[in-house]
Amino acid sequence: MKRTLVNIGDAAVGLAKLDRVFEKLYNSGKSPDDIDGEEIVDLASFYNYIPADAVGAYAEALVREYTKFYREQEHPDR
């Protein structure tokens, strides 16, 4: 199972199937401006345990990572 390291607060956390979450968002036509942290955390939590007291930190980090993913999809040569 593929894991992606994401900086959540001061820790690097390995999250499973984040590529699948991002692809689902991208294929549904959602830009980073179209999503909120809660939506992306809900999708990621299907494959990963996300502590309730860390949802805000995860949301911020996952939106940041999705923005990177989205830009790479839109401009793969950059």
C-alpha cells in the first residue's frame, strides 16, 4: 500500500492512498478553491485514522498537498 508523507504540524505522517483521494477530487473537477478542509479530511479518513483533535491541522496540510497535486496535474512540465 502506497503511503505519502505529509507534514502535519511538526510531524511527518504517512497517509495511505492519498493519491487516490486527490485523483478523486481532481477527476470530479474540483480545484483547490472548490474544496474545504473538512471534505478532504473526510475522504482521507476513509483510508486513515485521523484523530479528532487534529482535524484542523490535517485539513490545512491536506489542502496544501492537494494544491501541489492539482498544479502538477494542470502543468506537468513545471
